[in-house]
Amino acid sequence: MANHPSARKRARQNKKRHAANVQIKSAVKSSLKKARRLVEETSKDAAAQVRLAESAIKRAASKGLVPKRRASRQISRLAKALTRAK
């Protein structure tokens, strides 16, 4: 456990940030999963969901929660799958 006031504050901040980061990462995963499912089903809502997933991935990458290359790869594969489905 932290002993100095500044270290205690840092621990509190880390806890808050961790909770926020976990929430964002979870939302990205859910969005990706939903988009992939709709693309597989060739649903008419697939394009809209792919756009939402792309936005979520880019937002997470800009915050450093997901490496930029991984984000780019995921977006590319999702777009490719959507194009193949059409």
C-alpha cells in the first residue's frame, strides 16, 4: 500500500483510469463482435454497425488502449469482410 500522500493519490487515479479503460476496451470488443456477427448474417444493418465498430476502435487507439497497428488491422479486416459479404 502507498504511504506518501502523492503515492496514495496516484493509486486512486490509477484505479479510476483502470476502470474507465476496462469499460472502453469491453465496449470495443462488444462492438466488434456485433459487427462481425451482422456481417456474417449479411444483415442490412451490418454497414452501420461496422462504422460504429470502426469509430470505437479508432477512439480506443487514440487513447492508447489498443496499439495503432492492431486497430488498423482490425478495421481493415472488418471492412474487407463487409465488402465480401455484399
